[in-house]
Amino acid sequence: MIEIPPLRLWHGRRTRRIALAATCSVLCAAPLGAQQAKAAPASPQHQTGGNEGKRPIGWQVRYDGGAAHAGHGAGGDTVAFAQMTPGFHVTTGGQAALLWHADSTVRGNFVVESSIFLFPTKGRDHEGYGLVLGGSDLGGAAQRYTYFLLRNDGRYLVKQRQGEKLTTLTDWTATPAIKLQTGGDAMKNDLRVEAQGETVRFLVNGTAVTSLPRARVNPDGIFGLRINHGVNAHVVSVGRPKAR
């Protein structure tokens, strides 16, 4: 059984408390990723029907240690991952995890965004969480993706993986745009990536924190999530915003 803390959403001066469920009866190790993205207009998150409290349908996971299957990473490590309206809840163990849905792809000019609540870190403020884009062969040896992470010391990172090679595009950089989790309540941050023409912009809570050349970011491909080890988070949404 996994204890899931209650989630508190803040609306100005008023607070609306959402019970995410007292417990989750399934240790979910499969998949987090993103919603289905089609060229026009953006589609909602993948529908999971009556899958409440269970692993979201069609999502996949890969541990940094190399395992890419449901349930267990190297050494029997696990990730708890469950559909919990609104969104998904994920708690990582001793390894970072890459989470995605194979149907979640974007190309050309696009926006991908995610709202994530971070629960009390128990002092692990240097563990990142956030978006992945430009993914290909995510379950294989030729894996490629770029990730945009936040952490609870007020810093963000943009980094790229190609196989075993890691390239830092923007090293951990402080920004006041990140809302820090303190006390016993979860804190929400909104991440957004805008790929327009030859530029890719990275935003936190509506504030642009950096812009990079498209040729360096290589944003086209699968998008999803990266959650480093020892993180307890609730992903309210991840995907392309609906057309307005």
C-alpha cells in the first residue's frame, strides 16, 4: 500500500482540498509520458476510462539504470504510478525515471506544457522533475531526448541525452519564477515549452527563463516526463494545450 497525501490546490486566498485517495493498492511501474498530440487542434489527455487508482493505459517507463519495462528497475526498484483524478500520481524510488506515451508526438511549431504538484521533499531539494521532448527510441540503446527540469532550490535545467552521451544546454540556473514547496502542503509549478520557427522557449509559471536555438534542442518527437529519484509528485496534466 502506498500512502498518498491529500492534495491542496490554491485559488487566490481560498483553498480547495482534493482527496486523491487515502491509499493506492497498486505499485505501478509502468509508464508516464504525455497526452496524444495531433497537428490540429490539440487533443485532451489520453482517456483512461475506469482506470482510477491503476496505471494509466499505454504509458511506458525507463529507468536510468537501463530497465525499460513495467514494474521494476535494476535491483528491484519500483515507481508508484497511478491514475488519480485530476491527473496522475508518481513516486520514484532509488532511480530516476523517464515516462511517456508512445502516441504523444509533436513536430514543427508547437506548445507542450505540464502542471505538477511537488509534495514535501524531506530535504531532497536537489532532485529534478519536469518535461521531456524530442524523444526517439526511448526504450532502446539509441535513446534521444531533451529534458527541462525544475528543482525545489529554485533552479531549472535544460539537458540532452543521446544514447549514453549527456549534453548540458543550460546548467542549473536560479530563477524566482519557480514556486518553492515548504511546510506540509504540495506546491504547483507550470512548465511550458514553445517551439516556434528556429527558437525554443522554456517557461515557468508564465515567465520565460531561457530560449535556445531549435537546432540545439531538437524538439521534434515524443514528449513526456522525467522524474528524478526520491520525488513524490502529482501531475495534473501534460500535453498540448487545447485550442482557444
